[in-house]
Amino acid sequence: MVTKFMTESAPNTKMSARDVKVFYGEKQAINGVSIDIDMDNVVAFIGPSGCGKSTFLRTLNRMNDTIASARVEGDITLDGENIYSSKMDVVQLRARVGMVFQKPNPFPKSIYDNVAYGPRIHGLAPNKAELDQIVENSLVRAGLWNEVKDRLTESGTALSGGQQQRLCIARAIAVDPEVILMDEPCSALDPIATAKIEELIHELRGRYAIVIVTHNMQQAARVSQKTAFFHLGNMVEYGDTSDIFTNPREERTRDYITGRYG
């Protein structure tokens, strides 16, 4: 049985998905997922490897467009606007819905130019002084400014793994997005760097709608207020994180949480 979910969006909903299906050629990877994402709660997607959580995450800023065989059905809206409409500018969409990947991927440019890249191509800073301010503000929000303020001309790839991931978060927020998607952002990091990213997620909550895919259930419990459990392409259960972990409604959720499979 697949649990049925909401049909009307809550007033503070930022993104809304209704009956979303994803196909790779003939193979169906996502089976009719419906979910609301708001500004007040960090949403975590959990589930075993290959369950569809990252595939669904990529539908939220049309990253699946880059895969020739991928096809998305259903409705996904950002502030009520269909993101798969032919009128939607995908470049602008990805500025509004930023993404941080599993492996830190700074550009082979200076720390400054990594953060300045987006504001430059989107014309967000009319002069150098304003661009400098955007770079500084983004690095401050990403918790990196004090570590790099005297090294802005050095290559972003020279930073540690955890610093590189925070640089990628600074790069994402430099274009003033509304939503930040994080696809297992800590899986390549050590525990200290992971703690800094988790602390950063807490600080960014409320300023951006945040969705995080994680294979680490303890991390989901620490950073999120809402959790969705995915299994075999289905979203089995979605609710308050505390309820999902302590009192899940679905047997499959309970079995996963208690380690019977995964």
C-alpha cells in the first residue's frame, strides 16, 4: 500500500509536487510522488540506495533534463508556477532552486571567482563594490568568511573537503536562491566537517526552503523537521521527523528505521 498525501498546498508552501512520475526510457523510477516543501522546515529524504530519493530531488530544478532518456510527468510548482512549463527559463529556475552535490565541485577558479560566477552571469552586481559585497555576504552565510577572507585569490580546489562544500553552498546562495537542494552533501566529509555543514543548515533554515537527501538517519533526525521515506520509487511516508523516527505509520518505514533492511 502507498500512503495518499495532501492534495491542497499549505499557505507557506514554496514548492509543491503532485503525482510526479519519472521514467528513464521504459523504466519507471518514481511512482506518483506528492509533497509540499515550505520555508519553515528543512525536509530530509531518506531511504535505501536506489530508492529514488536523489532522482526525485533532481526533478525539483529540472536536473533530469540533462539525461536524454529521462521523462517527468505530473506537476511541480514553485510559488504556484509550473516549473516544467515551456515558458519557464531553466537557467533562471536553477538560480532560484540551487543545488549542492554529494562531492564538492568547486570550479578551478579562485575562491572569489567561484562565488562571483553566478552573480556575474545573472547580472546581479552592477559594479565591483557590489560584487565584493555579495561574495563576502555569501561566504559569511556559508560560515567560511573568517577562514578564507585573506585567501580569496587562491584556488577553491586548494581548500579542504569540508571547506570546498561550504564554498559550493556559498556559490549556490550568491545568486539569492529561494530553495536549496542538497544531495548527500556530507557523505564525502569527515565528522568535524559534517558537523559544520549541519550547523550551517540550521542557520540557513527559514531564509531558504531546504531539502536534503541523506543516507544517514541520525543526520536526518538532527537537521530536519520533516522527513520523507522513499522505497522502490514510492514515497511511503511523509511527516514530522520526530513522528517518522519514533512512531511511523507504515510498516516499511518502521523496518527501515529499525535496521531490518537498507
